[in-house]
Amino acid sequence: MKIVRHILLIALLLGGLNSNAQNLRKTYFAIGLFTGAHSQLITYAFIHTVNGQVSGAEVVRKDRFVYSALGHWPSSANIKKENLFEKFKVDSCFLLKSESNKVLGYYAPVFEQLWKIKFYEHPFNFDSEGWSQGQYKPSLYQKEFLQKEYGVKNVLTDYIYGDSLFKLLKDVQNPVWVAKYRFVTKDTTSGP
């Protein structure tokens, strides 16, 4: 009887330690508004954290990122295979399926808008206008806005990840948010 109790106690302790260690390590979906592999304007990644501190980034293809966020492909950032776009109310992001329910691709136009946060005009297609007040980077006030709203300290080098990323994806689809971001200036209403 004592042996069984000791075995149960050891199992509970080991199980508790194992689950505690798992809680310390997390993986998140992330995007960087900087040129990455293959000269794309957006870098897609999975960010790994330990105890809340970024410990690494795994750069991934857009397809892997979107299919994983849709819950169609497995990912350490989406273990439950949930549709995170649906969960965070990001419109117009879904799987494209045939009449026989075979997945043909995905539709996620929100990602085609993200370059506008950083650029005044598209760096390759000069007929497309961005939202940035600066030619190649947001103004000081836009940077402060991005840090306050999404926790990104430097939009030119840091990833936007986790819940902040999905909040941003939802927000950039809102014309009121776009207008606010385009014309953000120093906040003169909050004191000296």
C-alpha cells in the first residue's frame, strides 16, 4: 500500500513539474513588417517564448502561417487547430473548398494590406498608396501608437505576435482605424 502511494505521489509530482515546464514555453503566430526571405514585404514566423521572454523566431512561408492559423495544418502555435481568424473576429480569412469539400487554398486579403503600415507608397508599385506618414517608416507618432496598441517597440525590426497580432489584423480592416492611423499626431489631450 505504501509503495502504491509513493508511486502515485511521484507520478503527481512529475506530472505537475512537466505541465509547469510546458506553461513556461509558448509559441505564437507573428509577423514582421520587414523584408525577410525571398524579398517579401512581410516576414511570417512562429515566435517562441520562455517565461514571457522571446527566445527565438522560426521564419515560415505564408502558406504554412495561414493554414496553421486557420487550423487546417498542425502547429505548435495552434495546438487545438482552432480557426484563429474566426476566434479573433478577423473578417474575410477562410479556406477555399470545392463542392466535394476538398481544400483548394485560402482567402486572406488582410495580409496584402499590412505593408501600408510601414510605407507611404508601395516600394515596388508606386501607384499604391500606404498609410505611413514617412516614406519608408511610420512617423514618430505612428510608432508610439503601434507600441501603445500592439506592444511593438520598433516596427522596423520587431515582430508583432500573439493576441496583439490578431488585434492588428482585425483593426487594419476597419476604415475608422485606418483613418486614425494615417493622421495620428501628438496626443495633446492627455496632459503635459
